[in-house]
Amino acid sequence: MRPVQSLLFALVVSLAAACTSWQPVETREAWTLYTKPGYTVDIACFARALEPAFVAVEERMGPFRKNVRIHALAEAAEGGLEAEAQFETVPGIGPARVRAFHVRATANPFQSGGVFLECADTGAAVHELVHARVAEEGVKLPLWFEEGLAQFYGDGAVYEDRWYVDGLCCWPLRELREERLSDTDLERLLAVRGSDSAPSRDNLLVHFIGWAIVFDLAREAPNAAWHQWYDAWRADDSTAAARARIERTIADRSHVDWLKRLDDEDPGVRFATAKGTWKLRSASAAERLLARLDDEEEPTVRFALALNVLITGGEARLSGRQWGRFGRLVFSTLRSANLADPAEAQSLELVRRALRGRTSKAESDRAFDGLARYWDE
Ligand SMILES: [Zn+2]
């Protein structure tokens, strides 16, 4: 649906951090928000996104000891440096865009360390705060593990002001299923360090395999702390062990097992599970969502289920028969949905018109963008 994938990198993208005078615009107990002179930033919106991110990361990784610098990146900065740093075309994968990153503090007084965020997005903030916490602890982790952990914790949804970690990252799952890596590739990727200027494709694959290995470690010990997952890895840190873990994660039915979370008694878990599933482009995933939609009573979760099935319909080339069945329940859910947020209600109205074929492509894209919190991952 969106040709451009969002990336969250801990690259050494120091260009945007260097030589610019960032100005503090808001200070809270845990963080200070900075922006560049001349740019305005929606402070309330950032605060709403950051608070659940801090709670989620501190719950899992311990409290931050120092106030964290958060830099609000301007989406379309003039001058080019930032723009260049944010766009990449990844061979074999396509265009991707860096929308957030973390820079470790250095001795260079002209370079600000901290978190850089293009928009007030809790998932992106969680991802980058994982890097910030690791940096603060001074732990030396392999790049793949740190990125994998950041992706795992950064995948989820905000439900009633809380970040629910889901952990199933649909994009890497699909890419790793489509492209099998050789042992030589795997060995090379496991050895990539943050300070290496790895080619962008390798850097992306480091994120993918990192997520796949961490996902397996987490499935094995769901209630363990992150450092226990790391210890479990270190007990057998061979390429063969990495391969076995990746294979388990990308096995055909792994997402079907994971989607059992759609029956969790906590609606936040169900919401986080449904969100983003369209990226699997899988008819079996859509079937599972649809089955849940039949029983689901919580309106936010119902809406997320319907919207993700709808987008899957456009992505997965479902058969006419499948559509016939999917369509009835999905359309009636979207028709009867009632969204409290006025902007979301307006986007929903546009989606309804789009379904009747009465909008331009640009309008329907805008409509879906306005509902991103239900489907974007
Ligand atoms: Zn990262």
C-alpha cells in the first residue's frame, strides 16, 4: 500500500546531528524536546507519543539515569543533508526511508547525541529509546541483537495511552521468507558492527535477522528480561543456532500461532496484534482476523481488524470468492464504525467514499494516512 518502507536506524547518521544549534522547547522529568531555530513543533503531540514510550522502555530495561535529548526532525528540511540521510534505495528491496535514529553522545561538543524523530510516533520512539538505554548502560551488544530488540519492543500499538508490545514485525518476516540467506551471508551479517559503514542492504538485513532471532528468543521465554534472552543466545552463539532461530521464526505457520493473541483477554493485546497484519499479504492471516471480527465486541479492535483485512484484500490478490465473504463483514464494520476523534471520523468518511469509488488516489491515500494508528507498522 505504501511503496516506501519506514526505517528506524541506529546508523552513524551524524550529519543531521552535527553543527546545528538545537534549541530546547520543552523539558519534562525524563526528556527534553529540542528543535531547530525557525521550526515549530507540536509539543503536546510529542509529549503524548513520548510518555508511553518511556514507560514501556523503562518497564523492560530499567529507568533512564539521565534526561534524554529528543530532537524533532523537520520532515522536509531544506539544505539537503537531512533529506539525504533519510532516503535510501535498498537493492532488491526498494525505496526506504529513515524516519528516526539515535546518535551516541561523543566528545565532540558540536555533535548532539540523543534520539532524532521525524514525527511523534510512539513505536519509533520506543525503538530509539532502546538504543538510548543500551548506550546509557554502556553495554556492548552485537548490532543485530540491539536492532532486533529495538524492533521487537518497537512493534506494537498505543491503546488507552499505553504501549502494547506485539513483536511480530511483518515486513522482515515477509522479506526473510521470500529471500533465503546463505550461511556466508548470515555470518557476514552477524558480524556487522554499528561503526561499520555497511552497505544499506546489509544494514537492513542486519535489522531483519536481528528481529527474527530476538523474536525466537522471546517466544522461547516470553516472561524473561531482555538480558536473559541475550544470555540464552550466548550459550550457543553459532551461525547454525542463528539459522535455526531464524527458520523457526519464518516457518510457514509461525504467524498463525502468533495470531492466537487475537483471543487474548486484554483488548490492547488484540489491537496490537491486529495492527500491521496486512503486511503479511497472507490470506490465512486475513481469515484469522475475520474469524476474530465475528466475535469481537470492543469497537477499536473491531475497526482495526476490519481495516487490516481490507488492506490485505488489496495487497494479497484474494480470490473473488474470498472477497465475497471478507467483504460483507468488513464493509458492514466500516459502515457502522463510529470514531470519536473528529479527524479520524473524517478520514473514515473518505475511506467509505473511496470504497464506493468516489475519490481520487491522493484522497484515499490521505484517508488511510489519517487512520494510520490502526494499520501502520
Ligand atoms: Zn535501530
